[in-house]
Amino acid sequence: MDAVQEITKYEKDRTIQGKYGLADFWEMRPERRAAVLLRAIQEGHAWHFERNPAYRQAVSARGVRAQIAEEDLPRILRQTSQTFKSYIEILGTPFPQDKPREFVEWLDEQLSVRLPRERFGRIQRRYRSLEALLADIEAVFGDFQFEISTSSGTSGKSTILVRDREAIDKTVESLYLSFQRYMGMQADHRVIFIMPKETRIAMARFTGFCIERLETFNGRVHYTIPFPARPDQVRIRAGRTFRDGWAGQIERRLWHPLINWANERYATPRSTRETLRLLRAAEAAGEKALLFGGWVHLHSLAREVLAGGHPIQLPPGSLLGTGGGFKEVYAFTPAQIRGDLALALQDVQGQPLPFHDVYGMAESNWAAMQCREGSYHIPPWVYALTLDEDDNPQMATEATGLLAFYDPFGGGRLFPGFFKSADQVRLVNPPGRYDPALDCACGEVGAYIAQGSIQRVDLMEEAGCAAQV
Amino acid sequence: MTPPVDGFWLPREVREIAMGPDTHFQALSFKDGRPCEEGEAGAVSARWPQLSAAAWRRTLEILNDNRRRAPRGDAFWGRLSAALEVVGRRFASPGDPIRKTALESLPGYSGYSEAMIRLTLEGLDLMSLEGMAARFRGTIPKEAARGWVSIEGLPGRLRFYAKGGWLGKLGGLGRGSLFGELEAPGIIVGYGAGNVPGAALLIVLLGLATTLSGEAPPVMVIKNSRREPIFSPLVLSALAEADPELVSTVAVSIWDYEETDIQETLIGEADLVVAAASDETIGQIRSQIAAADRRLSRPPTRFHAHGHKVSFSAIGAETLVQGLADPTSGRPLIEIAALLAGLDSVFWDQHGCLSSRIHFVERGDGACHTPMEYAQQLEAQLRLLAAHLPRGAWPLSQIHDRFDRYKSLESTGQVKVLSGYDDEFLVAFDQRPLDAPALSRAVNDCQGRAILVRPVDDLMEVPGKFLRSLPSANLQSLSVATGEPGGGLTERILKFGEACGRCGVTAMRSVGRGAFPQLAYSWDGLIPMDLVRRRAEGYFTSIEFDSPYEQILDTYHKFQGRGN
């Protein structure tokens, strides 16, 4: 056990985080949950405030000190869309591989553990790609067991964040508990991910980890996108951010069309064929399947099945899952996609397979999964609330506002998991404002996001005649 | 429940004939500048008649009849100026019902603070009609395409920038006029959008001014803004009470761009279309005009498009000389410059195209206050303005998010946030090197009372390093604090103006006047003569002062006189 782990263990033993496992929260009454979470948030804040320079700087500027009261909660939130993207403006480039040492300095500021400075010299002066830089950081600081993940990166400007072994274990546990609880998944599915095995995209990576870490799935987890999705490729494919100069021209004129062509003509059809093959095999063997993919991939699969004329019929307990919303303009609505999926993928009685959306983000070590009633359940170890337009918490049992969350138990020790999202949601029964009459019809007690209420709101509305340039 | 306010203005004859007892009214309710349910506490509702294409055709006939009887030329303008004075007094008079209606409805509907609305109502006289008559007579010589020319009867200079490459520039060679024959419009169709009060009114006033070319005032049909439909009809109704003939050719109401039969009817009759709207809406109107031109086999209809824009401030080192002060009040000039430049930014909470985003401040020698000292002064003045001219009902989260971002950039050592998290404004000193995307982001950050102060070694860096990186079609005004006592329009100022104009800036005003454009000068590159004549492709840039230093003090005294 190294020094970092020792300190962490010591700290954990003496704090409230050490007293409860994630699953314990399902046993607590809502009022008790709120009280425990609040205390854990206060402890977590004090711990990170002392150790995390970027966090301390951000909240100190709002007048927050190490000890906080409940009314300070909104002031310790950082923006998901800003916190782990701030390197872009601080370095002056969205390409940290051009300024690797400055990037590591930035990273060090963002963490609640100090990186050994004597190793900074081992970071090269330049890397050929973002992937190469991230891989080298993981290697140079190998004893920290970092996993560096990114947001989906469709803007070409990725959120980059680091988790360590403890945080990953917590995330995996968090996701698995939610999969079981809200989606009814047991460890007896054949799991098919329409995604690449090799990716740094946080939600895909951790969902994969979550399944792979469970030994019962050995040999029954499949990734059907045959190519890795490295951050550089994702950026070029999205086509919204290119390198400067000749390199950028080559990316724009050669690689961008080529990657998209290859994706459309080769990767997607091959992935669809492979997914179909696996599903048909599960159908033939009478094996329960869990199929997980983006909306567009699932739709492509459904249309392929429907074109063949025969729906796939899987045993009871089989599930469909999606997440991530729509990253690009797509010609079909979620309702149309659900309709096609209901016709294409059914149980043996000819009924549509249960279809669950998963709501999460790169910065969160948890995900809200849709239950059979369509509600997105916030895991009970997460303290979620909504904020009004002035960043004040909304005090109602049911309110529409910007989703904010505190994850003191699952958030890990590298950075405080206290964030304000860019999503407006209708949140029901948040901690401390529980009304049993508003419980979800699925029987779960606790906070949930109402179906159909999630909306991205970080785009500035043009009210007057002032331009956005 | 308070009855809805009229979001339309129609002359009496139109109301009597085109609007019957069966006319259906549509209403919208807003609270704190956001749509809400009618009857909700604090909601303000505005209504307008839903006129069919046939009713609009009838309206055009009535307005045309009125046009024949309306006064014209100088007689019209003299009466209009007198009536506007009366209206200005009414809006400034605390007991007047028009002022009461404005103050009771505009803050809630538009979202702007009552103090902001009050200052606007009391400052109507700052929108001068002076010098308009001369704008429609005489000519603009081709010399304007080669350098600054003076403007007859008005302070300042005018410059024309030709478009269309070297062929366009050839058109500016030689002598003669930049403009063609008189084509005073008989019918103007206008579109005012956004929540900054008065877009429709501005189009009406400019349109009516075309009578100064000698023709009758045009028939004007203006689509009002759903986001703020109250102010223009209020002013027009007050004008009608003062002198009904002046607005007897004007109709202001609301319809949808998608109501193709109405759009076809109106655009099909238009000699000139003027739109102050988003770039997307302008594109839609442009297509509708082109379709009408094709359908009617007529020459292209003139279209004046005023899309969404951005404006900036530039503070010259000569106004930051230590010891410079207003001789009347003794107040240091740096404070006055920061106050007035701050006012240019906070007016309409930076939702307006005229609102300044970034203040570029020139570093001087040891005798000058530093750009950082200017930024500190600006922060102090914005704090004062926040008390006297509060921010509207806009989400504070926008300011908080920017505060957080710029605070995190302090770690670069090149950014310093001067305001606090709980302030309803943001002032940040920012000397990071910015590439074009970063500059765009910085510009976009500056809305809702967020100002970046950027030091420059020389004012010429403003166009040379910054403005040229922005889309020229989106640039509008530059508020400047420059000049020395008695120094007038120096070569330095003209050279600076020339470079800014070349980047796309269309107006240069002295600080404090940013929110009060003068009709006689360039509006987005178009001058009043553009309303009545055609010319080669390009745009005008105007400098709206001769003595910048003195004008700054004059503006300050005017605001002081108003208790601000």
C-alpha cells in the first residue's frame, strides 16, 4: 500500500464515507439518507478544499471556506462543462499534446493528490496525438493507477478527467448496482455493446468496465464496433475542431471525409452485421441478452432487422439500453426509434423488449437509469437537486431546473464530485424534500428525473440584437 | 387581471375600416422578460389584431389615401420634430398616463429594469433629429470612397468602403456622386425584432424621414417584435395624439413570417424592405423578397438588412493622463471615461447590438493611468450603475459561470477578475494572447453585463489584432474615449477610424453615446440617403464627433443633469 492509499484509508476510517457502502443507502429512509449525505458532503468538501488547488480556488472566490453549512451547498458546485475543459483556455489550445508539461501542471492543479514533480521531466515536450499523451501520463504516474477518460468529444474539445483505482471501483460498483436495481439486469446475460472496446469516452468505458469486472460474464461480453475510438479520431470524425496549418488541412480534407466514409461504408455495416449475428445466436440458444448502444446505432440495427422481415425474439429478461442522447442531428425522433426497436427486437411472446435509457456524464461516477415506468432514478448515494436561474436551490418536492449533484460516496478522492450540469430536468423527490405521494410507480423511493424532461440549456438565447460571433 | 397593452399601432381610419367587431386579437404574456401564462402574478400581456391578407390589402389602400393628404418635406419634418418634443416631455412627466403605462408594462414584459426603462423614456431627446434634412439633399461625393469626407451640417466624418473587389473600388474613382437617381420609396415594409425597446420605432422614424427628399411620407407597414411590442406603439399613439397626420401612413402590428399570404401581399407592394432581426430571419425575408421579385418580374427590391452585431470600446492613453479632470465637477477624467464606457456596456444589459463588449485600453507612458487602473475604475463605476441602473431579470447563473471561468484563468497570471461572485456584473482584466476562436469566445462571453478589459500598446492594435479576426458583417459600433482638450479630430483618430472602418465597424461614437445612435449617421453601413437612392455595393462608416474630448465632457454633464 503506497502513501496515497494509506492516507486515503486512514481518512476513510475516520469519516462518514468509511461507514456506509453504496447499497446501504437503499435501506435508509429518505430523511436519513439526506442527513448522511449532507454530512458526507461537508466532510468531502473539507477534505478536497484542503488538498485540491483548483477546487479551493474556485470555491474560495465565492466566499466558501473549509467548513460549510447546508446553505453553502450551491456555492461548492462547479460546472461540468467548464471544470475539466479549463485546460483549453489555460493552455491556449484544445491540443494538450502540443503543451504536455503545461497540461500535466494543469492536471496536478485539478487533483486532490499531488503528482510527484520530479517525474514531470519524464513527460515529453510534444506528442503526436492526444491518445499518446494520455497513455504516457498513465504510464509515468503508473503507481497512481490512473484511468484517463474523456467526454464524447463531439465538439472536438474534450473534457479530460482522471480517475484512480478507488474511483473506478466505486464507479463500477455504482453502475452495476444501478443496472441491477433499475434495469433488472442479473449476471446471466450475453452482453452486446455496439461500441468499440478501446475507447476513452467515459460512459462507454465505465459501462464496459462494469460488466467486464464481473467474472460471471466471462466470455459473454462483446464489443461490435471493430475500431478503437481514440480521442483524436473522435475529434476528426466530428469535424468541428482541426489542427492548425498543414496538419489541420490534412485532417480536414483527407482524414475527416475518409473516417466518415469508412465509418458509414465499413464500420457501421460490419458492426450491425456482427450485432445481428450475436443476437440471432442468442435467439437460437435461448440466451438472455443485454444490448447496449447509442440511439443511432440501435436504430440502424432495428432497420436492418425490419428490412429482413423477421424480428429477433429473445428470452424474457432480455434488455435494450442506450445512453448519451443525440450528438448530431438525426432524422428520426426517439419515439420513432423506440417504435422501430419495438417491432424489431421482441421477447418470445412478441412483446417489445424493455428499453432503458441511461443518463450520465463524464464527470459523474454514477448514472441515472430508466426504470420500467420511464423515470430516471438517481442512485440514493447521490444528493441531487435543481437550481433556479440564479443558482439558488429549488426547495420544492418537484421542480424543473438545472441538475446539480453531489456524490460524496462514489465520487472518489481525486476531485470532489460536486457539479452543476448543463441539463435542465424535472427532478422529483430530491433529498430533504421527500413526498411519498410522488414516488415513482415502479416502487422506488427517492429522487428521480421525470421522463422526457432532460434538456440541454447551455446555449445562450439571443434576446436582443446582440450577435454571437 | 390587468388588461393587455396594445402591441400594435394603426391609424384611426384603419381601425375603423380594416378592423371589425369580429377581428380576433392574439395576446402574449411575459414576466421578467420570459413568456408566461396570462394572469400569472406579475405577468404583462400585449395584444394585436390578427389581420388577414385581405385586411392588410385594405390597410395599404387606406394608408395610401392618407399619404395623399399627409404633409411632406420640411413641413412634415418640422411638425414631427415639434410633436416628438411634446411626446418626449410626456414620457418624462411623472403624472402622464403614457409614461405610467410604459413603466408598468415594459419592465415586466421586456425583462429590463424599471430604472433602465425610465432612463430611456427620459432620454428620448438624446435621439437627435438634427441635421436630417441635409441627409436627403445634395450628394455624397465619390471622394468618400477614398478617404474621410465631412458631413454637411453635422459634426464628424463619413467614409465609404466599396465591396466587390477592384471592380467595386473602380466605382469610387473620379468625381461625382456615389448615389444614383432619387427613388424615394412609396411603400416601406419593415421588421423589428428582439427585446430592446423601439426597433420598430427606429424604422418608422427613418422611413418618415424620406419625405425630406421632397416626396410624400411613405406608407409604412412594420412587423413589431413579439419580445417587446409595447414601446413603439406607445410612442406612435402619443405622436398621433399630438399630430395625427404625422403617423397616418404608418401601421405597426404582428404577424408570422410563415404567413405567406400576408408576407407576399406586403413584400409584393414594397419599394423598400428594412429588417432589424436575426441573421436567420433576415435570410428568410431575403428569400421571400427574391421570390416576390421573380413572381412579379420586377427589378430587385431594395433590402436594408440590420442583422445581429457586436460593438466595442476603445480608450486612448491621452484620456488616461493623470491629473486630467472635468473642469466643472473636478472629477478625474479616468472616472468619467470609465463611467460613460461602462454605460455603453450596461445599457440593455449587452443584449443590444450597440452594447460594448470588450474595452480595449491603450497603455500610455508613466504619466498615464494604467489599463489595470482603468479596469478598477470601471469596476467601481459598474457597481454604481448596478445601484442606479440595475440589471434586468436575466439569469445570474450566466454571470456566475463567467466569473468561475475567468477566475480559473487567473492561474495563467494573465487574467484578473475585479468583480465579486455576488456582483450582478463581471469585470475581468484579460491580457492573454487570443487567437480568432478564443477572441470570438471572449466576445460571446460579454453579455448580460460582462466586460473584459484588454490592454493594447497602441490603439491601432484594436483593428490590427482584434477586429480583423471577427466577421466584418457582425461588427457595428466603437465607443471611443480619445482626443485632447481642443485637439479636435486628429490624424491619429482618423487613421484609427479608417482602420476600424476597413474591418467592418460602421460607427464611431464618443463614450456614453453608444446606446443613443443618431439617425443622421451610418446605421450598419447604411446612411439616410440609402433609403431614397441606390448605390454601389459597400458600406459607410461614420465618425459622429468633431471634438471628442469636449463631447465626452458634454455627455457626462448631460447625464449628471439627469441625476445619474
